[in-house]
Amino acid sequence: MINEYREKITSIDLEIQKLFCQRMEYAKQIGLYKKEHNLPIFDKKREKELLEMLLSIYPDNQTKKYYKRLMKEIFALSKEHQND
């Protein structure tokens, strides 16, 4: 039983990895655009609106706080990548 759960988690982790790579590529492209147009990397309003929208449709109240932390970390990593 535990091995089945672990296999499912591994499969999910691989999908997360694929999606994370895609997200970081788009973040990089946005960072390049912002640099070309002298725009700040951090858009507080956009980040706040996106997080609020994502949390408003998140289906599990028991894990919502963890999802919020995850998204904040992803936002931070995206900004860091844009600055590189």
C-alpha cells in the first residue's frame, strides 16, 4: 500500500517539476521584457491579485495555508530568476 502511495507522489512530483520549469521559463521571458521596458521586477498588485484568486478557488481548507506558502515561495523564486 505505501509503495503505491509513493509511486503516486513520485508521479505528481514529476508533473510539478515539468510545470515549474515551464513557469520559470515564462518568468524569465517576463523578466527580459521588464528589463527592456525599464519596468520593476516586483509587481505587488499583480502578485496580490494572483494569490487572492488562487486561494479563492483552492479546494481544501485544511491544506490552504501550505498552498499559500508554496505559492509565495514560487513567486519569490520567479522574481529571483527574473533578476538573474
